[in-house]
Amino acid sequence: MEAMELGIPVIATDVGSIFEHLQDSEKGFLGPVDSEMFLDFASDKISAIMEDKEWYTTLSLNARRYAEDNFSIEKFNSQYKTLFYE
């Protein structure tokens, strides 16, 4: 959440509910859970977006927009109110 809020494309393993927030190649990348494989995966993705500034910018803007739409304090407060009072 914090990285997306800052407009940083995320590179994460596909565990838990991360897939609900991070569609591969839209706002970042979902990699394999295996440590060795993930290191290679992340290295390849970092190299790729360093070589393509336009792609990096697109990922960055998508991440930031998603965070604004889904992780705002207003949305957080609203969801807690719903959870506890409805």
C-alpha cells in the first residue's frame, strides 16, 4: 500500500490477498513464492522497467491512482464504520 501511494510499482510474491490489489504488469508484478526464483524474477523486472521509462511511468501512475482510489483515509474510515456499526 505504501509503495503504491508513493507511485512505486510493486514487485511482490503472490501470497495472501496481494493478488486482489496487484494485477501483474498493470501496477507492478506478482512473482513466484520461491526465494531463488523470486530474486531472478525481481531482478529481471527491475532491469526491464529501468530500460523502459515510459513503462515505468505507466506502472507508477497506475499504482498511485489505485492507492488513491482504494487506500485513502476516507475509504479506510468508511470501511471501519461499516465493519463495526452496520
